[in-house]
Amino acid sequence: MRTDTGQTVYLQDYAPTPYRAPHTSLMFALHPTRTVVRATTLYEPVGTGPLELAGDGLELVAVELDGEALDESAYEAGPDRFVLKAPPEWPFALTLVTVVSPDDNTELMGLYRSNGVYCTQCEAEGYRRITYAYDRPDVLTVYDVFIVADGDGEQVLLSNGNLVERAVKDGRLSAHWHDPFPKPTYLFALVAGDLGAVTDTFTTMSGRKVELNIYVERGKEPRATYAMDALKRSMAWDETRFGREYDLDIFNIVAVSDFNMGAMENKGLNVFNDRYVLADPAVATDQDYSGIETVIAHEYFHNWTGNRITCRDWFQLCLKEGLTVFRDQEFTSDERSRGVKRIADVRRLRAAQFPEDASPLRHCVRPSKYDEISNLYTATVYDKGAELIRMIHTMIGEAAFRAGMDDYFARFDGTAATVEDFVSCFPLADPGAFMRWYEEPGTPTVKVDERYENGRYTLELTQVPAEGASIKPIPVRLALLSDTGAVDPAKATVHGGEIGPGHIVLKDRVKVTVDRLNAAPIASVMRGFSAPVTIERTADEARDLTLIAKDDDPFTVWDAVQRLAVGAMRARYDGAPGDESALAAALATLAANDGHEPTFRALALIVPTRQTLIEAIGSDVDPDKVNAAHQGFSAALGAKMQDVLARLYSAPVPPADDVSAEAAGHRALRNAAMHLLAAAGETDRAATQATSATTMTDRLAALGALAFTDAPGADDALAAFAAANEHEPLVLDKYFAMEAMRPDDGALERVRGLMEHPKFSLKTPNRVRSLIGAFAQNVAAFHRADGEGYRLVADVAKALDKSNPQVAARLLTSFSDVRRFDSPRREAAADVLADVLQTATSSDVVDIARRLTAKG
Ligand code: TRP
Ligand code: ZN
């Protein structure tokens, strides 16, 4: 077993390579355990000194320089590097022949096999597990790829770019692919195997016809039609909204079952975790459908933001990821509902990024150092990165934003760019001040203070930076609501902030005053969640109820509901009797209002997570009391809203094959009602729906309502569900996740039992995440007082440290929440992490364990 001796990489050490690599020919002779890779790269000196290439666990079998075998004295080679000591001073072709074993590749980086299909994953540093290279994003190369495999002609042989030739001869298949666009190693991909396909075409804005293929496991082709539809809509949207046209003759997507992340944007050959491709109403939920739409769009949009313009170095990861998340969010907003999408994105940001930014794992959106690049694919880089783009958009408006993007594409196409390059394209008032959003970790707080005296209303906003951070420009969207509608902004006087169209830019402090009013207005602050900040505002039930009733910004309404709900749970947690009458009445009115979108109403009815309550409590949290407060609150709300909920539940069920956002909204609203009723002890509807449902959305919602309220019959219903879906891996994942997240006392033992289930395996990341990852989200079970929950997750991480360190490291990040709990728990977790740190060998696990155990 190889031990990674990771070293810290610093942004300030960036230097271009002394050689360029304008062209590479790759020849693959595929074999399950001895694939031979012959790589011939043309190198051109732009500096002097040795040619130092990266490798990772490679076996080198031949070296040639300009076609002649090279004497061993001319180079130094080991599994992890190749150095040509004194390269020619003119362009030269270096051929390196390596041998790799796809079947032994459990890390799922480089070339591996999933269900017998050869596939690759090169981002960030997987290419060096195939051949030696300048495996870094600023070295751009044109590739010709030749693939040879045994086969009868049925198999697909794919790589990036356009197909030049495909041949079958004497039981041997071959294919030649040429990608005319220079690209970094991380965007290289190869796929080969026996796969089925759905095929379509797309005609681009300039009239070019592009062949589209989605390859899936044979027999599952009908489940790829929604992904194909999402792809075509993505291609059309990028043309109309950003003027971006696709640039090759063919676009291929391949779905594989074993994949470390969601999907990968390899040029012209996206590779996907099959959970983001395969769908059919009987096996996939509405949430799965929208996830597919998002990820298909995200990877497609990378063609311009990531591939045509790539990153100079990995510190610039947010340049492609934050921007591409912003683009996929906009796509979903335009395709579905802007208000609902914003709420969904804020939920995600608050659930994952805010906690990360307050934890020992906190880092900047554009960090200045890292130990292991794989651990930088985080909510901060992706989701906070997208928020920073959104703030630019808010501050300059859509027209100037689009002009800035056009400028970015015009100036940087074909290059490896930096965050500074990107920001320079937009007319910001103070770009230097804005850059601090990229360079400082932590979530700022915006304090809201209000006064009303003698007809004069004053609103004061104060910025409180995160610890160690400075004052940054914060766009605040604001409206003052009164009985007669919104107060005309022209009547307000603003001190201390810059006023932009529809927003104020807050630095230290802003004071807004309005005179000659008959009554105090209600301030609707941070409309649309105009900046990734924590809003600190005195609790005021009457004010929040007014916002719920009168505000027309979906986010601020939803946020007022969250504030009241978390406040009520907090009171219960602190031992107060609990009175949710006013909130229940307001929610009942909101939920019954047909003028609102069903999805929005459903979101309002979803009780804030236990995690949200834990964040609000802050320290020395008692997980059992959290569960009790959460359950007590849900039950009370369900009981108080019974009539409305029953009426909502009796609405017609949309047809099973209607997977539109609208139909999904109607299902979501019915299911939210069912869930609250079940929390209040009325589980009959859920019990019936668990067996009668015609969609996975409704079946899973019913099972969840039974499982999470520990209703009679929950165990049997889950067992029947597991038995019925024995041969549906993606459905089994849902089963495992539900068993792992049930809040009852038996969760730990149940999960230990399920680890022995014939279908459980550490080899498939989706399965590990569904059982162990979900267990780590089970508050009371993971944070058991005896430390056994920590032990379980740590043991799995230790096992995976050897076989799949990326997945192991990801699992361990759950430990960053432990600081919210009492000291016996923190000590139990510290012991477990110390043990992990001592025994781990991968740089991935060592990096996370070290940061989690660091003092201070
Ligand atoms: N670039 C991918 C995305 O679109 C992320 C990704 C996929 C990835 N697979 C990976 C990152 C493996 C690191 C390792 O977001
Ligand atoms: Zn991405």
C-alpha cells in the first residue's frame, strides 16, 4: 500500500512550467489487469532545466525520445515521478509506456472498471495514475486518443472530442478520437464497454447539428430520456441566456455506478454517477429528477466555464465551480421557479456551508494553501463561490453582468485564468474590497436595529465581520412594508451606504430614515437572500407574522417562518411548555392560499431540521433534547393545523408520469401535509400511501412519515420496501439511508446489522454514503454519549483510507459538528479521531483528521 506524503501547496509559489505540451497521442491497449498506455507528448521549451512529470503508483516499461529508446542514465523514474534530466533545447517528443490495472483500482481515480465498463476520472490529479504528465490545469494540450480492445463490435470506445475512425478487425476493436480544443489533463476521459444508449440531436444557434448520446447499462435506456431532455434544454438555455454555443460535433454522457462524486465535465464526454442520469417515476423521486436536471446542466455549462476557460491552478477552483453553480442555479430558476429555487439554495447553504465556515475545516472560497486538493471540493468553494457571483450580479444588474460575462469569454477563451481575471470583467465600485470575499473565511453578520418615534422610522444595519475578517461590501435588498403597500424608496434618506438599483451596499453601517409616517413600517431585509450573511434581528413574533402574511418576497416569507419555528423549538428545548398557535394559524393561511405556488407552500410546511436547531443552540447541545423538541414541535404544529392539512392531503394526486415542476409541487404539498399529520400521531394516511403509491416520490414520503415518527408498522413497511427493490441499487440506497436516519434508539445497532447485509459494500461510494453518510446525519445516534456512533463512522473511514481515501475523507467531515456538543462527547470524538490520524496512510484522511484535531 502506497503512503501519500502530502506536502502543503501554496498559491504564492505558483510558477509556469519550463516546457509547454502542445500535443499528446495516447494509445490504450485495454486489459482488466494489464492495460498498456503508450503516451507520446510533444514538449516545447519555454524555460530551461529538467522536465519533471508527476506520476502516481505507475509502472514504467519503456521510454523513447524522438522515437529512439532512451538510455536509463538520461532519466530518473519511480512510481510517483519521471524526470528527464537534460531535455533538448528544441521541441521533442517523449514517449512513455506505462502499465496499469483497472480492476485493482478501488480509489476510482485514473482508469478503473465499474460493472465491467472501463472509465476514467482525472480531476483533480487522477491523470498521473494513467501516465506521467504535467498533471496541472495550466498546461493545455491537444489530444489524439487511440483505443484498442478485444470485442465483437458491440462495445463503445469513447474519448474526448470528435470521432476520427472506428474499426473492427479479427475480434479487435479500435477507435481514434481527436479533440481540437487544447485542454488540461484533468479533462481527459476514456470510456469503453458494453453499454446501451439513447441518441438525439441538437441544432445549435449557428445551425450546426450535434449528435447527443447518453450511455447507460443495457436495458436501462428508457430511464435516460429525462436526462436527454434536460441536456437539450441546457444547451438551448446557454445560447439564449449567455450566448454560448456548443463547439464539437458530438456530446457524450456516460452513467457509471461507481463514482466518487456527482459527475465530471470531461470535454465532450461527461461521466456521471448513474444516480444523476437514471430516472423513471417508479424508482426516482421528484427530487431525483430535479437533481438530474441540475447536474446535467452543471456539467454541460462547464464546457464554457471550466473547459474553454479553465483554471490557472487549483486555488482558482471556484473560478469554474462557483461560476458554474451560479449558472446552473439560474438555469433552474428560469426553468422552474425563481423564488422556490432561491429558498432551496439558501437551505443548502445554511445546512452545509455556514457550518463548514464556522468549523475547524473552514477555508476561503479562494484558499492560499492546501494539503490535499481532493478535500477542496467543498460547499465553500461551490456554494459560497456561487453566492459571490450572485452578489456581483445583484450589485451591477443583469445587463452589466451579461456584458461582463461576454467580456470574460472574449478575453480569456482558450486560457487558464484566475479569479482576478474574472472579477476584472465587471464594473464593481471597489474590486479590491470585493476580493476580500474570496480571501477571508467566515460568515459575516448583519445586525438589524429599528426605531420608530413621532412619525420617524429609523433602520440601522451594522456589519459585524467574522472573527479575524474585515469589512466587506454587502448588497442588501430592502423594502419597507406598510398597511398601504411598500414605502416609496424615494421617501427614504440613506446615510453611510452606496445605493444601487434595488439594493444598498453595506460597509460598516447604514442608516435609513423615513419621516412623516402614520405607523411603523415593517422592514423586509435581505430580500432574495442578497448576500451570504447571518441576519441578527431581535425576535418579534408580530413582525414575523406580518412578513409571512404580507411580504411578496418568497425568501423573506420563508425565512420568517424559519425564525418562528426555530424560536419555538428552542423554547421547547429550554423546557418551556411551547405555544405554536400563532405560527400554526399563519402557516395554515399560507398553506391554504392557492395564490402561492404549491412547492413554496410545501417548503413553508417542512419543519426546520434538527441540525438547524443545533446551530441555533450553539454549544453543549443535548441531542436527545433536540429530538424531543423537534418531535414535540412537529406534533403540536400538526395537531393545530389538522383541518387544513387534511384538506391539503385530499387534493388530487397528479398522474405518475407527470414529472414537471408543477406536478412535483402538488405532490410535495400533499406529502408535507401527510408528514405533519403523522407527526401528530395520524399515521393512517402514510400507512395506506406506503403501499398504494404509484410514484417513488409518494412511496418514499409515506415510508419516511412512518419511519421518522416510529409509527406502528414502520419496520414491516421498510422491510417490504427493501425486499421489493433488491435489484434496484438506487432504490436500495434510499432504503439504507432511511434506516440509518431513523431517530429511534436502535439506529446504531441497526446500521451495524445492515453493514452485514448482502447488498452492502464498501466498494460503491453511493452505498457507503447512503448507509454510513446518512448515519452521520442522525443526530442522536451519531452523537451517542458512549461514543459508539463516532466509533462506527471512524472504523468505516479507517477501512476506506486504504481503498478509497476520497470517500473516507468525506465521511470524516461529519465530525466537524462535534464541537456543538458537550465535553464528554467532544472527548470521545477526539479519541476516535486521534486513532484515525495515527493509523491513516492517505493524504486525504490525514489532512481532514489533522485539521479536525488541531488545537485552537
Ligand atoms: N468537476 C466536477 C464537478 O462538476 C467535480 C468532480 C467530479 C470531482 N469527480 C471528481 C472532483 C473527483 C474531485 C474528484 O463539480
Ligand atoms: Zn462543477
